[in-house]
Amino acid sequence: MAVKDMQKLYVYAWKSCGDALLELLRQKGTVQIRMGDPEDAFFKKTDTKALEADFSKKAADVSGALKILDQWAPEKTSVFDALKGKRELSPKAYERLADKEPHIALVARELKKYQQALDDIKATRLRIQMEQESLKPWMAADIPVHDQGTRYTALLFGTLPGAWDEAQVRQLLKDLSNGVEIEIIDQDPGQTCLVVLCLLKRQGQIEDALRKKGFVRAAFDFSETPSRHMEGLKESLETCDRQETEICSAIRRLWGERENLRFLEDYYTASAEKYKMLGQLLQSSHVIYLSGYTPKDGAEKLQQLLESRFNCVAQLEDIPVDEPVPVLLSNSAFAGPTQNVVESYGLPGRKEVDPTSIMAFFYYFFFGLMLSDAGYGILMVAGCFLFLKKYPKMPKGIKDMLTMFLYCGISTTFWGIMFGGYFGDVIPVVAQAFFHKEVTVPALWFAPLDDPMKLLVFSFLFGIIHLFAGLAIKGFLLIREKKYMDCLCEVVFWYMLLIGLILMLLPSDIFVSMAGKALVFPGWVVSLSQILAVVGAMGILFMAGRHRKNFGIRLALGAYELYGVTSWLSDVLSYSRLLALGIATGVIASVINTMGTMMGDGILGIIAFIVIFLLGHTLNLAINLLGAYVHTNRLQYVEFFGKFYEGDGEEFRPFSDASNKYIKVKEED
């Protein structure tokens, strides 16, 4: 149980080194900078929103350039790339890349220019294709569309809605059709394309007659024949394809700049965050001031580093015990992976303890008991171990999760051996079905399917130990605060009552029906259990409301508190889920094994068994893994934490490079 001690850090530095100082703090990632320090006559905040916005825009532009590169020159990736972690750079390598910022930014602009050209080509191609579609009905026209006729004649190119033939058009024109030539160029149910040759002096009358039926003149912006213009459009499409190929080749030649572009996006993002932070800090004409929190175990080293690197003054100060302080947990390799369980519930307050170490033992213990199959446990251990070894630089959150499941796998293997579960009962089933031999795998302790009530009794026992551990932590906290009377009334009396009731329950018929055996205690134990229960109950009844002067109210509050024994009963019953999930895993596994042998012992039977075994046990492992994870968390959050833990601490949020997508600067010695 370890909550790191914190100290306050105050830094006064020349404004000229403010940017470099913040960059160092960002790379170190060990200082939570305080915001909201009040302004005064000398120290005021500076507006840096314009610079912040500028760098944010640059970061967005580089991100867009990366997307362009990924689209036209994708790199080979796998689902496990997220486990590789960020690219690590030394501070000197980081500075060298920062010096290349103008060149890398030029690459980003070049990619953006290429994308704009591709967008223009795409728009041009779409326009040409639309023009081709509109031109297809006119391909039979063998005269240039710019011809408007002669000195005495007129040509009308246009369309009529619906299907028309020459006779129908002449009937439409009636007396005007004399001396008129009509050619139907294309006809379909939707429209009819036609050319009308008429005398120039009668053009207006004929066009008016056609318009009454929806005639629309074709709007051509070319002068050659439609077929010749179509050939030109095809050549234009070929030009677009050729230009697109050239641009794509140019983009692919820049594939080697991907890592530099990733650096630049993080660099701009970091710059935006630095200027955002600078806008929150107090500054005078020449001095910049910041304050914050830093872990005590590295505070002096950080102080020396700052004063040696910059022309500044760094001061450390212990934090008063009554002042809130951000919480940073630090636990052993065994307990550390379960810190995320505690953090997701809430960090310990200033007067609380970190429950991670104690909780970790129960967490692994209960998880394994719920899954309780050695085959599944071995798979979990092997899988997590291989991933942890192959990807040592994976993100901390994923690493903690895999390490936690590795320990859960060890616990699952242990309980599987204790209960004789190896992929359910696969060994005796395979021996009987395919080798016609009787093989048994004895449980090192007992088989839950053969004696479920025994597992239920032990589940309750483990639950009582878990709950009593939570109550013990509460007692420790009260003693540490020298609240001895509170410890007596809120912890000791409850221990007396609960232990007394348990000792009274063990020889009863209820317990005998569950455990299958009777317990006979000596007379003094029976008397002791009664004394403990009575004293504990009376202590709770009369002391729970001890802060109230009115005896009636005090007694009512005590009775209400004593009624809380029913919640203890429900809490203990909650641990029956250890039995339920443990048996469910074994039952489903046994059903899968039985289903796999239903095709007999021939070749088809062996193939069917392998397929059903792999699919069935994969599904069973996934479902029960999720169930064990959810219910193990619930036992911690509701039953265990409910006895002593409030979790109202504030998370330690250092100014760091955690927001970087791709780059991590290695810490200097």
C-alpha cells in the first residue's frame, strides 16, 4: 500500500528560458503544474492563444499529410502494432529532428499540394464523365453542333420529353411541317433527341410549337461533331489518368518521410500545449513563475537539474497534512497491475491508504477461483507472457492489463489443478471416446461438480475473510487517526457480533445441511459465542448514536445501525458467485467435450472433435473470462471497498508527453 509523498515545487526563471524549462518538465513528466494562481501588481498572465492556435493548426495539417501518405503509400500494419509502443528518442535526437522542422513542414505542404491536385483531377474526371453521359444520345449526329444553318435555313438541336417519332413530330407541327426536315437522333422512353432543319423565317414559329411540348435546345459548348468531341473527352480522361499516376508516384516517393511527419505532428502538438501552459503561468516583465506538485522521492534531483540547466530558482516545500494533494500510486510488480482497478473506482484521499496490495491478493485469488480451469489458465499465462516478452515497449495501460491477466492465469491454473479441471474433463472424455480406456485425473483437493455444497461453504468462508480484511483496514485508519472510541464502536463491536453469530451458526442444522457434517463445540465456545454476540449487539445499539445527546434518538440510530447486520448477510451471500461461475466454466467445458465426441472415433469424428473443441473452448474461455473479470471487480467495489474506502482523492496529472501519438523522449540521467 503506497501513496507517493508529494512536495510543492516553486520555480522562478527568466522569461527567455521559459520555453526550454517547460519542455524539460514535459519530457520528465513528474510535475503537476498548478493553475489559477492569482495575479498581482507584478505577475500577470500573458495571452498566448494565437500561438497555441497556430501550432494546433500546423499539427492538424501534418496529421492530414500523414493521412494522404497512408492513403496512397500505406505501410504494412498488423492488429498488434498498438503493442509496439511509441518511438523512443533521446533528447539530443529530439533536438536534431526539431532542427529539421522547416524541411519536414515543406514535405507536409508538398503532400497537401499533391492531394489538392488529385482532388482537382477527380473533379475534372467527374465532369468529363458526366459530359460523356450527356453526349451519348447525340453520337449519331454527323454534323457539327455549332452549325446554326445557312442564310435562309436554321438548325435546331434539342430534346423532347418522352418517345417521339418523325410522324408524331410532323403532326405536332401541323401546317408548319411543310418544307421541314426532321431527324430523330436517339429515342428512349425518357426523352427524344432530334435535329430540325427549317426555313430561317419560320424558325420562331416552329420552335414555339415544339416548346409547348417541352422542347429544350441542347446547350453544346463545342463546335465539332459529337463523335469527334467524344474522342477528345476520352483523350482528356487518359490525361487525367496519366497525371494521377504521376502524382501518386510522387507521393509514394515520400513514404520514407512518414516517421519525420509523425515526429512533426507530435512536435507541433507539444508546442501548442506549451503555449497553452505558458498562457496559464504568471509572468512579469522579465521573470516567469510556476508552482506545482512533484513526488518527494525525486524532488531534490529535479530541483538540482532545473537550477543547473537554467538560470532559475527552484524551491521545495512540504505540504500540510490538512491540504488536499494529488495522488500518485506506487506498488510492487505483483500488486501494481491492479492499480487500474482502484483508479477506476477512485483514488485514496489524504487520510486513506492505498488498498491495492491487499486487494491484489484477493483479486487474483477470486478471479482464479471463478475460472478454475488449468487448461484455460495455462493458455492465459502463455499468451500474456509471450506478448509481454515480444512487445516490451507496449503502452503502460496495456502492459498492466496483460500482467494482471498473467497473474490471474497463474491463479486459474492453481485452482484448476486443485479442482481437477483441464479444459473441463477433456482427458477422460478423449481417453474413453478415442482410445476406449478409462483415465481419471484426480483433483488435488475436490471436484466442485461432485461436491458443489463444499465449494459453496468455502466461498462463504473466503468471502468472510475478504470482508473482515476490509473492516480491519477501517480499524487501522481509525487507530492511525487516534480515534480509538470510533474504532471500538465501528469495528471491534462489529467483529464481536459477527464472530459470535458465526460461531453460533456453525453447529446449527442449516450449516450441517450445507457442509454435510456436524460441528460440536465445547461448552465454553458456545458460551463465548453468545457473550460476543450479545456484547457486540449491545455495543452497537447504545454506541452507534453516541454523538447525539437525546437518548431516544441515540437508541434509534443504534437500532438502525444494528439492522445493518442484514447487509452483512447479503454481502456474504454475494460470494456464492464464486461457486456459480466456477461450476459454469466446468459444466460448459464438459458439454463441449461431450458434443465433440458425438461423431464417433473415426477420422470424421476426430476432425469434428478438433473443430468443436477449438471453437467451443475459445467461446467458453472468452465468456467466462469476461464474467470472472466483471464479478471480481464487483466483489472489490461493492463488498470490500464498501467497508472502509471512500476514494475521493484527486489524480496526479503531470505536465507530460502523454498526449504524443508517436514519440516518447527517453528520460535523461
